[in-house]
Amino acid sequence: MNGLALCIILPLPQNVIDYLLDDGTLVVSGRIETPSCSHADDGSDEEQDIQWSDDENVTTLTAPEFPDFAAKVQEAINSLGGSVFPKLNWSSPRDAQWIAMNSSLKCNNLSDIFLLLKSSDFVTHDLTQPFLHCTDDSPNPKVYPQLVLRKWCELIPGGEFRCFVKENKLIGVAQRDHTQYYDHVCNQAANILSSILDFFRNQIQYKFLDEDFVFDVYRDSQGKMWLIDFNPFGEVTNSLLFSWEELTSGQTISKGDLKDPDSPAFRYITSEMTVQPSPCLSYRLPKDFLDLSRGEDAHKLIDFLKLTRNQEPESSEDEG
Ligand SMILES: Nc1ncnc2c1ncn2[C@@H]1O[C@H](COP(=O)(O)OP(=O)(O)OP(=O)(O)O)[C@@H](O)[C@H]1O
Ligand SMILES: [Mg+2]
């Protein structure tokens, strides 16, 4: 995690927002080579329509291009070390991870980023109804959608923790990846909790604009703490090994093992028996669909074509 910039934020131009919200196509800008296509290049950054042409039975599909925006994104990626983790104002495209070529949110160029953002329901939610679950009466503020690019870091899921702060007090800490049992979390629970509490007191407490909030941290193998993200204190944020009822009701949650009177509750998976499925599984497609769409498995493609041929109604040959 050395280097200068860790994060770069770029405003999303309206034509890029329109493209991300356009359900009409999954073709990703910059991904498909279209030599037979003749677009007038007037030097503008305007979105170009997606077109089908049928010259000499060759069908090409072109994606819109955003040269100015693409140049800014590439420059940002380069200055962040060549690979980034993308997100918008609030959400990352975690639900679309399965669709990426590398099955990861690691992006090296704008096409990688567009593929994830266009496929993500979480991102669409940020763009279309970010205040859906807000309960106060104040009018929704104007939102300027932004692309947040973070320097890519290889994070070990067992080092991530979610911290719940109510009235500026750290009341609960939970293992972020609650689907797995991690030996080191069990063995070093007191150390981990104490470094999170120190980090909160020294770096976070009273510095955030709200007094109720959730923050995510990463504890690296040297024990150093890194702030990953802030989240709203409420239902839109996954409460992981707590329930929102216990976090908001004011009832005392059993404290962690620290002697410190302000010790928050610490919840982590304590045995391999309690392992749960990954929360983003429901957003995935069957692997066969993916292999077919990527053309990676020729045998599956042949089987699929045979299956469709067998299912064609007999009469179709007699038609015409
Ligand atoms: N810079 C990074 N490099 C690599 N992986 C990252 C990076 N930042 C975050 N991640 C991974 O992505 C996950 C989600 O990141 P983040 O919390 O910022 O997204 P989010 O959309 O706000 O998620 P949530 O909805 O759970 O709050 C993190 O738990 C972490 O595993
Ligand atoms: Mg978050």
C-alpha cells in the first residue's frame, strides 16, 4: 500500500450516466473492435448511438465512446499504480463481481470499469434512488454522481471489520466477511479489538459529521489499521453479525473481552460449523451461462447448440 495517491474522484459526465443506465445493451465501451464501422470523429465527447449494420452479412455492434472521460480515467488509473477498485458515491459493484473476466473488482481500464458498473444493481440504485430508505422530511439534496477510483490493494477478507458507532461511541465490531471462520481472528480477538478501539479514538471519533455511522477498517498483517469506507447507520448497511434492532434499540450488547470500560461488543465466527453462503450469490448467473457468453468452453457451446437444434419444432423446416 505504498505510493502517493490512494484514491481519485472524477465527476461522471451526463452522457456516461445515461450510458450506464441504458438497459438496451451490454456492449461495453472500448471493448469491441469495429473496423467496418465509420463514425465521424468530430473530436467531441458525445455519446454515439449503438448501431447495427448488415453489410455483406457481417453484423457489427458499436459501443459509445467517451474519449475525454476515458483519457481522464486512464490517467487516474496510471497514477494509482495501474489497477483500481471502482465505486460510485456510495456503492461498489460488488453484486457484479461474477461477470468480470477475472471474477474480481480489479480494473485496469475503463472497459473493465464499465462492464462492472453497467451490470450492477447496487450502482443503478446509487444513480436512480440513493435516498430511497431515508426517513427524514428534508428534500433530497442534489447529487453529483462521481466515479471513485481507489488504488487496488490485495485485501485478505479475514482482516476486514465493520464498526458501528452510535452517539459517537463505538458500540459494536463485526468480522466483515461473516461467511467464513478465520483462525487468526479467534486467536487474536483481544488484540484486534484493542487496535480497532485505539484507531477509532485517535482517528475517527468526533471527526465524522454525524454521531451515528458505520465505518469499515482493514487490519494488515503488520497490525496496521486502514480506513476503508463510511456507511449510513441503518438498514441500508448490512449489520452482519448484529441485528439492526439490537444496534438501534439502546439495549446493552454484551461487551468484548477488553478490560476497557468502553470496550465494544466484538462478534466473529467462532467455529467452522457456522459458515454461511456468500451474500452476493443471489446476483450471479449459473456458471454454464457465463462460460457460454465468454465463449470459453467450446464443448459447452456445442452441447448448447445441439440442445437448441433438438428443441426446434419439426415444422420449422417445412416453413417457407
Ligand atoms: N482499494 C481496494 N482494493 C481492493 N479491494 C478493495 C478495495 N477497497 C475495497 N475493497 C474490497 O471491496 C469490498 C467492498 O468495498 P466498499 O466497502 O468500499 O464497498 P461498498 O459498496 O461500500 O460495500 P458495502 O455495501 O458493504 O458498504 C471491501 O470489503 C473490500 O474487500
Ligand atoms: Mg460501504
